[in-house]
Amino acid sequence: MNVLLVVLDSVRAANCSLYGYRRTTTPALESLADGATVYQSARAPSNWSLPSHVSLFTGLETNAHRVTIHDELDPGHTVWDDLSEAGYDTGLFTENGFVADHPVGLSEPFDTVVSVPDDTPEQYLSGHHTDRPDGFYYADRLCDWIDGRPEWAACLNLMDAHRPYDPAPEHDRWSSPQAHELQSELPIRWEFDIHDGSYPVRRLDDLASLYDGGVRQADAVVESLLERLRRRGVFEETLLVVCGDHGEGFGESGRLPDQPPAVAHIVPMTESLLHVPLVAKFPGQRTGRTVDDPAALTSFRDVVAAARGGERASFARSRVVASKQPVTGDLRERYETAADDATPFLRPSRAVYEPAETGVRKTYSWGDAVGEVHVPRAGTVGEAAAADRDRVSDAFDSLENADVRSTDRDSVDERTRDQLDALGYF
């Protein structure tokens, strides 16, 4: 059995046609779903790449691993360590600097790591706003790497829907000239221009149309990859998991008092950030299946272990949690500069998901405020009602410190900093 985790970075369920979105953004996922398991209510463990990937790789909730930008994940705690010890060749393919290059240690378990090349071949420079290679570059490197390997396990992280949104013309189906003009005007970290009033929130609709093209491009990369896996005769024997690591905010309401609208990611904890796509195709699976219960990305390690034993485990749980990491360092300073009062952006937030008659019930906090909303489907969130804080506290009190991190590490090197700067992280 081979293992392939495809992470659609920054892709939210609400903008996937697989989940009923009005634009046909994910036809490849819809085709895959005919012979795979689709989770309707999957939630990311956190609202940005680093903590979510640590949870994906380790199976630990963010409040348990507590790994932040300032920390290093101790060796030996990931699913990739498990697979390497079992004799698998392991590979990581992405331009995401936090996953591939940052000294947090997410790339350490992999035998092969392919990140941003020094010189990108011209055929992979298909957009208008960046000079970074598209997802087809990393999918091609993955396929080259697969050839000749008897048993392999890989993670492909696709940044095609990550800002700056830069889909190729054939995937940029819904944007306008105004959308491209707006993206050219804005810095990569455009949330601060929204929060300081330089641009109204309503203008984010233009950026959302470009984002949809990025989702469509990421889906096209998946389609190309699956075709090549089939041609190589390895598709049927591969455990394939496709998911988002978090979503993106385009001004959605937070519902709780003093909770700012969702703009971009890292800080918001709205459904636009936490409700993500999740599709799993088990070796030999040919019949589609839909799961409505809440599902956790942190189940990935257990799902892999079960599949290696010939069983099909589920990502579904009776209760799923998500949390926001503290806003510190440079990011905190930028919010304090951009907003007259940065306090609302810096408050802690935790969320608990439980099954409802349709969809899920979300109980969550934003600072001292606590509320409950019904989420029947992707892109639809009810109004907040009063809720008991103990329901949130009880879920998180059971999460013990896993003691898997250290803070004694070197700072980010210049090359990694440049890669992260291109994605708006510095």
C-alpha cells in the first residue's frame, strides 16, 4: 500500500462545487468522490498552515502539541516517521516554506524534500502576479519520484489557492479586470489594509473571484496527478487523502460580540477558515460514500495505521475541536499598527463541533464571548445563540500537553524567509 496526502492549502469547503458551491471549482474532486469517501463536515484543527500541518502529521490537537512559529517539533512524532520506520520511501513536495523549509521541523521525517527551485521552468510560470511555480511543478516532481519505488508515502501541498491568487487564464474563469487591478494594488498581506479602512470589506468579493480560479487550478493539478497514478498502475493500491489545511476569509461575520469579520487567515476562526474539504480513497475502494458527522484532520495518522492493517478507519468523531494560537511577535505589532484597537483581533478562540440533525453544532468562544451556531452545510451558518462556556472548557480540559516541542532552535535562514515573504508571512 502507498500513502498520498494532498493538501489543498487555503481551500475552504464553501467554495468547492463538491459541497454545492455555485461555480464548478472542483470537478476532479467530484469525479473522485464517485469511488471515495466524502466528509461533509470536516474541520481543520487550526486556522493556518503551521499548526494545522503539525496536527495532520502528528495526530495531536493544536492545544496538545502547542507548536508555534517560535518552536521546533521534536523528532519521531509524525505519521511519516511511522512509515519511514516501516520501510517506506517518504517524500514532501511543496512551496510552503513553513512545511518544507522552516526550522519548525515539519520536513525532517522525509527522505526527499522538493521545495521552490532556484530557476523555475517557464511552463510552470502561468500566472500574472507571481513568479512562483504552480502546483503542476510539484505534482510532476512527485510523479518522477514515484517511478521505480516499490512502496512510498508522500505529501503534496498545493498552494494554487493561496494568496496572492494567481490562476492561469484557463482556470481564471470568474474574475474581472477590477479583481486583477485590486490584487496588484494591495500588498500580499492585504488584511491590514482592510482593517485600517484603506479598502472596504465589500471589495473582497473581487479577490474571491480570483481565489475561485485558484481553487479550480488546484483541482486541475489533482486531476492530472490522479490520471498519472492510474497510468502507472498504482492508484488502486494507494491510500489517497485530499483535504484543505484551512480556508480563507472574505469578510464573513464572526457572529459573536466584538469578533471582527473574517479577513484572510491566521487570525479568524469563522467557518470560512475551519470548514475544509476532505476526501479519502482507500485501497481497493470503488464505491462512493458520504459521511455527515464531524470529521477531524487529526485522525489522519490513525487512518493510515488502520489502512496498513487492512482496515478502513474513519475521520469522523463524536466531537471535533479547533483552536487559535496566540498572536505574537511581528504579527501582533502589525495589528496594533493597523487597527485603532487591536484587542478584538488578539483574543483567544476555541471551537467544539458536535453532530446535529443536519450538519454540525458549533460551540465556540472569542475572548469572553461564547456562542452556539448551527452549520447545516458548507457556506451556511446560523445566527449565534447563548451557550455554556463549560461545553468548550470540558472539551479542551481533556487535552494534555503532549510535550513534543522545544524552543531552542536557530532563526529562519534568508532563503526560507524570502519564500515566506512571497506568501505574505513576513
